[in-house]
Amino acid sequence: MTRMIERWFPSAEVSANSDKGWGSGNSEISLFMWFAKRPTAQAKAATICSLLPWPDDPAEQKRLQDLVRKAMKGRYAAWSELQSEIKKANPESTTTLDPFSGRGMIPLESARLGVRAFAVDYSPVAVLASHLLTSAPFEDWSEEPELPFGEERSHMLASPTDRLLGDLATLFKEIQARHASAMSDFYPRHNGELPWGYLWAVTIPCQECSQRFPLIGSYELMPGRGDREAVSFYIDADRASGTWEAVVTSGKPTRSPTLTNAVVNGKKVAGKSAICVYCSHVHPLAVHRRLLQEGLGQDALVLAADIDARSRKTFRKPTTAEKDAVMAASRALADESAFSPFLPAIPDEEIAPGNNNIIGPSIYGAKTYGDFMIDRQTLSYVRLARIINELGDELTAVGLSRDYVRALTGYATAVVVKKLRRSTRGARFQSSGGARVGDLFVNEGSITFSHDFFEAGIGDGPGTWMSISDNVLTACRNLFSDLRGAPASVQRGTATSLPFVAKTFTAVVTDPPYDQMIAYADASDLFYVWVKRCLHNTWPELAITADPHGGQDKSQEIIVKRVRGAAPNEHRTREHYDTLIAEAFAQMRQVVHDDGVVTIVFGHGEPEVWQRLLHSIERAGLVMTGSWPANTESGGQQGKANIETTLTMACRPAPAGRPAGRKGTVEAEIMAEVKRRYPDWERWGLAPADMLMAAAGPAMEVVGRYSKVLDAKGEPVDIYTFLPLARAAVQDAMAVTINHEPLAAFDARTRFALWWIRLYGRQPQAKSELRWQALASSLDLVLVRDLVPDADKGVRFITSHEYSGKINGDSAVIDVALALAAASEEGLQAMGQVLAASGRATDDTYLWSAIQFLADRLPDNDPDSIAFTRVLRTRVGIGNAAEAVAMSNREEARRQEIDDAQLRLI
């Protein structure tokens, strides 16, 4: 059976719904902190298109396409119709597997359809996240005993999820009360109210005057808004006594903070320097970083923050009682008993070496995950973890089932994990948005460190348990509304050794790790050390690890680790990734039905990464049969790269008995197959850039017909060779014309330039796209690099003003066109000189067709569009000027010949 995803995919609908609304996945990611957000629109489309058939009858094809488009209008749109069609196509049973489930976005869509879904992930943190999203909400908890605390509720429930929602609200409120009571001695009230929190800063000893001073990056507290004046502060230091204090004042900051860009001897010092408030001595980045690495940094309480009766944030000096409470918390933390013989109260799990680019605090002296917080924050989390464990025991004692207790304590731990993002040294105070606490993740995979940071208290306000638990409850209400489907089965395991018998699943749909984009385990170990402590009674298996540093297991993690710093034993290399991802794909091939598909969602801009991925798919015994682009990552970052387009690729087990193929034959078949598919792509509204990516599917499908492909000498041909060819085939299929002249008739450099303008105009693109286009044009990158220089963190097509080439009779059409546009502001004489130097005439069809194309394609307000139009309008004059230049050159040449002849006579 041919599956829909092998012939069609709702790319436009996925792109349209991935940014916001039901298909963005924003509600789902609000439940639990994990990485690499997968839009639910893409997950839903990939799942249903992998399960539905592609009939031979065009009318049936259209009917199913219309059904899928209808389904893409909402979370449960066309729900009953989809269920019916999926069951009809798979009468015996329907099962799906995601062996890289992460937070569970893909299995969730199977669960919502009532399809039996299985989710596997290597990370215990991801397993917990996936369970809370894809399994627990779909269970019926209505027969569970009442909680032993909170108000008694009616047993009349509007839906099964009402029970879970109600119990979560009660549980979170109980945790808030117990935690506030357990920490009340360490967060004293001020004027009868609990403060919102406290601003802290690391202090270092000045290397000039030896006085200790705080490192603060900004003095702004509240920007001015409406009728409210701005609020700021500054550090007032008394050198005689060696003391300093923070002074809150009205208005914007008037002094430079102590951590700022400095100028010494007229030169700007690299990075942020620490400026002593006593003697103004400048400590460059390397110096104050070294001082922290040597353990010379000390935390200091700077300001207290309150929320007044009008919900406005106010700031003041900490009281003596508040300062005493900080010291009392340190003493209490030292007395905290271990959670178990193998689990001390303060996390002693070590930060693995080589993590300076992932775990920011490690650059500044942090050795363990217990170093991430001040003592009072650590004490707060220790007691919070104890409360969650104690509640698990209490709930078990009153008869709640083991599964329900695990679910309730799991959701409570989800709040803890979200709170961690705003409760460490990386959580900076942010004055924007009415004052809030920043996220310790600078992007989706790196934890930051800040010299000044905010500590949320035990009352209300951003970063507190009350605020974050409300946020999680809001996410649950949204996700559980109109909930339909069946629970997924979630388990921890490795994709390289799946615990299923052969041919178990109708479809495998997965979003594997992308090379070195995100170091999942390293980036989530901070969560893991606290998950272990919160759930060591109810989820004891999550605490089991063979990692020598006490974090999550990483021996079988399938990533390429970007290392910064010494890491002599790091095994997560490219070879490791390529080997294990191929093993994982081979496992998927074994567990999928003969007529099923392995659907892989993948996004990466680099041709080299795609080359390795295709090799892994080939090594696994899979052949690609469909490839569909969608813009799913706009505005988001994954690791160090910003990917906007991902491919949803359909693969099948390679058929047995395939013959060997010849390179020329395969190339011809690819060209023909792309040409055959092109009318459908055009009818479905795929943009040309999307067609380039979609072409990978038919190309790899053709290659997959053969056991191997040999060149004229009988040598095997790299499968990757055919990917650029597929892109070139799209260009041929489009039959692009340039002012009625076929693009293929132009010289190679000009073809490249005009095709680029046809696709992207002047819009910036990733550098990887330049490499793809050069490969598709069979050109060395160096031959076109000057046409598409670096710009805006990517590349864009050159302007005529930037063009600096020298024109002669061998110059490409695009060079002459750019030079003419550049000379157009200087007048006819300058343009005539360019045309004359090129040896081209005013009736040169290709030159003037290219200029007309560029004038039409570039935006009307683009300076070059205006310049090219100017050239076109003065075409006759340019020709006359060129003829005059040519005549002058001929006269000069004759005079030179005469002079040379006379010299020879002499």
C-alpha cells in the first residue's frame, strides 16, 4: 500500500499553523521544559499522512486530501472522520512508534486520534515529560479516592479530566502552603507581607584596593511608563569603611553599572569589565572570571522587592531580619539530611568536562549542580522535594493507585522543573514587562550564568511556586479541554535496541536528534538532579543512572557533542552519531509493517549533515519515498543554528532483489520523475524553494530502486550525489525563462545568479543555501561567492554598488549587468565604457533579457531595480556611447601602431 505521505503532504497548512494557534505547540510546551519544540501541526500531519493510504483513483486522492486539509484547521478537527479512514486503511490494528519521543509531541497526535501509540526516549527527564503529556491526561481517574487534604468536592464530574485538574489544583495549593510554612523562618515578612524576592550579586575582591565590590550589569529597575516614573539604583561605596549599599532612586540610571564595557588607554577592553566602586580599577573579563574560578566570589544581598496593594513592584534595602535569615538558611542547609544513602540533600552531581558552552556557570567556577544556587534557594528546593515525596507517601497511604500517585507527583515535579528556569544564578532580573525574572536558558540548549540574579520568594510574583504552578495549571486546562483519545505507552530505552518484535507498527514517526544542535542530556541534567530528589519514592527508576558524574546516562545518546574545554573522554563524535543513528533507523525498519512507513522529521541547513543522514538511511536498509518541506521553526533557535524549514520524509524498507543501476540511467530517471511530479507541486501551491527540498523525495526513491549505482568505470556512486541533481531537475521542470529566453541558455555564473534572484530576490538566506545552490549548479562555491556575500547573519545577493569586478570580453552576463547598474549614476559615458569593455552590443539578447529580469524581479524601491530600469531606458544612448568609446579605442590603437612603427624605424 502506498501511503499518503509518499505522494502528498499538507505543507502549506503545516507552515501556516506552526507559528501560532492550535498547531504551534505553545500550549504543549508550557507543561514541561524540554527542547526542540515540534509544532503540533507538523506532528499531526506527519502522523495522519503516514497512516492514510494514497488511492489510485484521483477522485479518492482529492477526497482524502480535502479531509486532511479539514483536519488541519484545529486540534480535533475532522476527528471522527479521520478515525474512520485510518481504521478502514488499517483494518487489523493501527499502532505507531516514536523512538525519539522527547516531550512526546508526535505520539501525542496518535494518542489524540485514539491510535495505540508507543513512545521511547533515552532521557529520563524526557520520559517524565512525555508521560505527563501523552499518557496521564488520557487515563480515567474518576474512581480514585479523594485526596486527604483540601476542600471536599462533588463526585459529579463533567469529564474524566475534571478529576485530574481538580486534584492538581488542590495538590499545588497544598504544596504551596507546606512549602511556605517550611521556609517561613528564612523569608521574613516586611510590613506584614511576604516580599516578592531579592536581587543578588556576586562580589569579588578588587585587585588594586582589595575591597570587595558587587558585579552588576544594569542599574535599571523599572522603565518609565504612563504616569509612573522610572526607577533605578546605584551602588554607593565608602572607601574609608570598606562598605557599600544599594540606593534606590527615581528616574533612569545616571551611573554606569559595575559590570560594563570599559576603555583603557583609549582602547575598548574586550568583553564586560568589572569596575571597582571604590577605586575604579578595571578588571577585564579574564581577570574577574579567574577570580570566580578560584573561588573568590561571594554572594551579596543587594535589594529586596515587594509587590504593593496595586500590584506594582517596589524596591528597597534589605532589613536586618532579612539579612539574618540568609545566614540562618545556610546553617539550616548544612543540617539537611540525605534523601537516601546515594542521594545527598545538596546535589553533588558533577558538571561533566567540556561543557563550558552548554553549562555557563562552569566557566565561572561551578563544579557541581549544587553550585547553581545560593544556599537559601537550595534549601528551598530540598524542602520542596521532601514535601513532594511526603505527599506521594500520604496519597498512597489513603488508597490512591500507584499510577495516579505517580501522575500527581509528576505534575508537581513539572512545576519544580519550570521553576528551576527562574531560580538559579542564571535567572537575571529583567526590568522590561513590568519587572520579571529571566530564563536561565539563553537559547534552547545552553544555560547562562549571571553575576547579578534574582531570587523569587515564597509568596506571589514571577518565579514563585504560586505563579509557576498557576502557569502549569493553565496549560493543563487548555490541553485537557475537549480531550479525546487514548493514553500512549511511554518507556525509557534506546532507539538502537527497541524492545518490540518485528513488524509491530503500522508507522514509525519520529523527530531524531539533529547532529550537534542540542546536547539534550547535558542541558537537562540540572532538571534531572532535582527530578531524582522530588520523585525518588514514586518514580525510583528515574534515579538509576550509570553516568560517572551522576547525571543522565550519555553512553548511547545519539548526538554530536560540541565540546568547549578539556573533555578527553568525550565519545559523542560524528562517527558515534552516524553509527548509532544508522542502527536506530535499522531498528525502525525491523519493527514497521511491510506496507508501513518510517517517517522522519529532520531539519538542518548543512549539505554535509544531509549527506551523512542519507548514508545512515541507506545503511539502515531504508529508501526514501517522499520528502515534504514546511516552515516550522520561524523565530526559534536550536542550539547554535536557526532552522526555519524542516523536511518530513517518508522511508520504506528497501525491497529485496534490487538490481544495480548505472549513473546516467539514474540521473535520467530522476529528471523524469521530478518533471512528472512538478505539475502536482505547482497545483498544490508549493513555492519554488519548497520544491527544491521536496525534490529529494523522488530522487531518493529512484536511487532506492537499485541496490547500488555505478559510474561508467563501475565504481559505486555516493547516494548524496543525486540530491543536488534533484534540485537542478526542479529548475529544468519549471522551464524558467528570462524575458522569453530559456535560463539554460545563459552562462553558468549568470544562471546561478538569475535563479537565486528568482527564488530569493534580495532576502537574506542561510549560508547553507548558498552551498546547496552552488552544488545544484555544478559550480565551485568560490566561483559565485562574490555574488552572494555575507549579510545579516547569512548571505544575500550583491548590490551593484558592492560590485567591484573588472569587465572584459570574457565577463559573464551577470557581471556586465551589475557593472552597468553601478555605472548608471555616472551617466551614459560610464555605462558606454562598461558595454564597450564587455564587447557586447545593444542587441545582445541575453544581456538585455537579464537586465529586464533583474529590474522586474527586485522590489520597486530597491536601488538596483531603479538602476536597472535606468539602464533599460537609456539602452540606445548606452549603445551610442559604447560605439563612441569603441571608435575612440580604435583610433587610439591606430595611433599607437603608428607610434610603434616610427619607433622601430628610428
